[in-house]
Amino acid sequence: MTDIAIRNGQNPLLSPKSLEPSNPNMIIECLLNPGVFEFKGKTGLLVRVAERTVQKEGMLSVPIYNSKGKVEILDFDKNDPKLNDSDARIINYNGKDYLTTISHLRLLFSDDGVKFKENQEYPSVFGEGDYESYGIEDCRVSKIGGIYHLTYTMVSANGVGVGLRTTKDWKNFEKHGMIFSPHNKDCAIFEEKINNKYFALHRPSSPELGGNYIWLAESPDGIHWGNHKCLAKTRIGKFDSKRLGAGAAPIKTDKGWLEIYHGATEKHRYCLGALLLDLKDPSKIIARSEEPIMEPIAEYEQTGFFGNVVFTNGHIVDGDTIKMYYGASDEHVCSANFSINKILKTLKQL
């Protein structure tokens, strides 16, 4: 056992029953993978809320977002030969795929980092337009010079890409469109420039050649990205043998940039590991986890909507302590603490 996470004794902090659906025609299926930030002395979470529609007899109903970010319900006759509903997650009607659930981002705040609640002054964030019609997912929050940068997964029939919105007050958002085109996700922007450039981790996917690897990109303005470099690959026989992706923004330490990432096996068991990147050149890996720093060992991490999963894309750093918020079994939101120094001691120099 290599797990060094100190789990909160009040886990799970949030479950589907903790929140109300966004729409009377929807049911919350699960809560997942919050982005995390600090604002006005409070801890803020941007929780992914996955909802499904209330079903009608003899029909299969799926939700989509329209251009104004409002839910529209599409009803399909279960006896229609053009309908293929063999997959519980994705159906196909007349050659077009639809998701059976749809996600938005719900803002919650806490004074103590444990008990979270909504504030009506701060609205939820919904998908809008053609490239977010099937929802938005798994937001990372990076604060750069007083501006919060929200990178998230845009989902539509066109594919899965990375969107960017920015805000200063969590009430007004500027949309910057898709910054990494399909198929791409797991994007985390560094919270300070390096050599006067922005840097970001991202995860393009190549199912036929290559794999699900972590890449590094750079940008002059935080919006237009290039000079992509493959940073970390899957490893046969290890906890990240099938896919891996960045968590939240890398943490600056005197040893290097510390990045906590998720890795999954062929059996879809998700654990957390870490990378240590050079401070002046983050394309260079100094050290990496040989074994996971966190594994799905608690009951609420092993059993749920999709079991054997710990997945993070948000944390707050206080000295040596990382207060991490994470998704457990694709159903609950939990928290755990790590010591930065303890993580560094587990890494193998490369």
C-alpha cells in the first residue's frame, strides 16, 4: 500500500441528494470532480453535476442544451427502428449520438472547507452553443493575476474539446471558445508565466496510434496555444497503464512544479500519481510516481455510479499541505490532505 492521502472523516462531503436538480424534468445522477478556488475568504467548488431526464413510458428521453444554455428534452419512441439504445450512456438515433446524461457546473461555497452550500448570487454555469450542447464537464480553475481561468471539457455531437471562460467575480464570465480541439480534455493552466509564456497541460487522445498521454503547450496570451510536446505516457503494468491526465494547476515548489495526475488501468481503476517538472523548463520531468499516492480503498471510492475511482482536478495549497477535493466512484465529492514533502519523497528521479 502506497496511499499517503489523509481522508476527511466526514467524507463524502457531497452526494447527489445534497443538491436540487437544475430543472423539474431532471434527476441528479451523480456529482463529480470539482474545480477548486478561494474567493472572499471562502473555499469555492465548481462541481460537475450530471443529470438525466425523467423518463416517460414507452419513450427514451435525452437532454441537450440550446444556444441560450437552457435544457431541451428530446423524446424518442423506444420502438423506432432508427433508435439504438444498447449502451446506457450513449444512444444513437438515425446515425447521430446523444448522451443519456448531461453535465453542468454548480457553484458552492464553504467557510470551513467541509460544509458547502449554494449562494443564489452566483449562478450555475451551463453549456451554450453547438460545441457545448451535450454539457460541460470537469473544470479546472487557475487564478492568474486576479483573473480566474476556467478550463473545462466541452461535449457535443462534434466531439470533446477544451473550452475556456474567465471571470473576476464569479457572476460575469467572458467566453473564449474552444482552445483545444477534439479529442482533448484534462487541461490545466499553470498559475504563473514561465519565460514570459503561459503553459498548460492537456490530454489529446489517439486511439489508433499513440495513446492517452499528458501533453504540454505554450501560449503568448493564454488563449492561442502551440509548440505542443508529449510530456508523460502510459506505462505497462503500472497504475497508469491505459490512460493518464492532468489534475489541477501544477504547484510551484522549490524542487520543481508538482503536478498531481490521475492514471487508469485497462480495468478502469483510477488512482492518483505525481510528476515533478523543471521550474524553468516544464517540458522536462525530474521525477515521477512509481506507485500511486492515492488509491480507491475507501468504500465510497470503490462502490458508486462507476466504482474504483479517485479523480481530482482541484485543490488549495497552504504551506506544505495540499487540501485536495476529488470525485469518488463518479458519484460523490470528497476531500483529503497531502503533505507536499511526503509526495516529493515518494517520487523516483528520472
